[in-house]
Amino acid sequence: MITKKTLFPLAALLLLPLTGCTGGAQVVDPAGDVPGSEKTATSPAQSNQVDCTRVLDSALNALGDEVDDDVLLAYAREDDGTWYVAAPVGENNVLSDTVGLWTTTGDVESDEFDGTFESVNEDAQSSSTWPVSSDASAEQSDAGQQALSCIADAGETAR
């Protein structure tokens, strides 16, 4: 016979698997829940399958010298000696939906960055005084799109 005394512990055991887990990267929009949805995770490399390079402080500082707001985070992709650097800019800084895209031939992984940048997309052009890139296809390049996806896929928790 089941009594209140045995029912409450039993109910607690049955609800335990429904509480979920809290550690590590979490899927925030499981594919299949909503038509057209894609699987996203808190780590850029998990969702977009791209090896995202985190830009070091020396390159961030150089980039930020010509940007209206502080640049605290950037991811980059390298293609044939050119780095495509994406960074959130704007008043919400790392959580901003405004993401600039720049190119540089300087080494963004160096402790002593010695390059300059060129603004590629409209967000970079409107938020910085870096010269505009002469390469009209840079924004649509695979590396440029991958750098932007590294920021987008990082999500708020990874930033």
C-alpha cells in the first residue's frame, strides 16, 4: 500500500531526471524543436565546426585604438596570410549585436602585434576610423563569414 510517507520520496526520484544539468556548454535551441531551427551552443567551435582563434590583447588594443568603444573580445580566421577579425562593438560591448569585421596581415596571435587593420563591413566602417578595405569580396569570403560566425555562435555565456 502506498502512503503519503512513501509517495513523496518516490515522486522526488521520478522528477530528478527532469531537472537537467548545469555544467559545460548547453544547447540553447535544439534542432527540430522549431521548424528551420539550428543547433546552437555556447562554444563557437561546437556549433559552427570552425576553429575560432581568440585574438590576443596586443591585437585587441591595436584594433581598439581606432574604434569608438572598447574592444574586449575578437575572434579571427586566417586565409592565405590575411586574418579576418570579428569583434562586437557598441555600448553593450561584448554582448552587442553590432559586430565589426576587419582584415589585417599582422599576427593576431602575437604578444607584440605590429599590423594595421582595414574595415570590411558596415559595422566596422561606422564604428572605427580604420581605412576601408579595397577588397570588395572580403565580407563575403569564407574566412570573413567564419570569423563573424565565431562571434555569433559564442553567445552571451561564452563572451
